[in-house]
Amino acid sequence: MSLIEHILITVNGESQSIPLGTSLAAVIANAQLAAEAVATAVNGEFVARNDRASRELLAGDAVFTFQAITGG
């Protein structure tokens, strides 16, 4: 039996427990957000869409998602 360690992060201000080694892309997919429709930041730093899969989250990270606002 394999023991998977979990860590705590926050996503848009709400605590979540995720497996150690989880990527930002996986968190976005798990939240059922359209990856192309949101911008992301971890600990206040923008993470480009192309970098989400390689951005491994660490204990205590704060993830925020933003939707584009349009208007005129």
C-alpha cells in the first residue's frame, strides 16, 4: 500500500488538501474551471497558462484565479 502525503493550500481563499506533487494545472482542472478562461497567480505571482503543468504546488501556497473583465 502506498502512502500519499497531502499538503494544505488555499484556492481563492478556501483551504484545500491536495496530494504532494500536484500541479497548478491539476488544481484548475479539478476545480472544473476552463483553463483558457482564467488567469492564475500563486502567492501573488502570475503563472502563465503554459507554465501551469510544471508549477508544482507547495504547502501553504495561495492560488488565485481571475476571469477577464471586458467592457467599454
